[in-house]
Amino acid sequence: MSEEICPFCKLDREPISETNNMILIHSKFPVLEEGHFLIIPKRHVSSWYNLTEEEWKESKRLIREATDYGLNVLGLTDSNGGFNDGKFAGQTVFHTHFHVIMRKEGDTINPRGGIRNIIPEKGDY
């Protein structure tokens, strides 16, 4: 995907927070109505593997911010986090990004398996 058509290179919404190299936003396609966040590098990079050490540090800071917001502001209790890296891993936007998905009791019938099968009916958007 070229930078000209990359949705993360030209965001259509304001960040919740940002660092020198990373941005925290609400997901445009949340698996839950609230509490689904994305942490995105400002530079176009397709794989987490190519992030710099500074981008990793800043990612960790924004992951904590997103989780704190979900716990303390939204009143949610648990979380899932991760990323899809590559076509066969389910990546659909080839600008690497981390998902933080806040959870609560009853948001799915059986949460067993966690990130391996968070909410199946919302996985294919």
C-alpha cells in the first residue's frame, strides 16, 4: 500500500495522544462500542519488525495510556492487545499498528482463548 492511499498516513480523526513518533487513536472499526484503540507510528512502516527502539518505547507508553483510559475513564476491567503482521496473519492496512481492546464481563459469551479469538463475528471488517 502506498503512502498516498494509506489511511494511517492521512488520518481522518484527531489523536487521543501522541509522542514524537507515535499516535494513539480510537479504532474506526471497533470490535466493541468503546475502548478499542490503535497505536500507530507517524512514519509509514509496514511491519512492527522495522520499528526503531524509540518507536517501541513510545508504543509502550501509549499502550499504557490507552489501557489506563479504558480502566479509569471508561470503567472497563480487562484488555487484549496485539497486532497483525503480514497478509497471512490478517493484516489489512500495511502500516503497522497495535490494537488495545478493552474488555468487560459479558462482552462475549465465552472469552476463552483471548486474543486468538476475541470476538469472531467482528474479526472480518
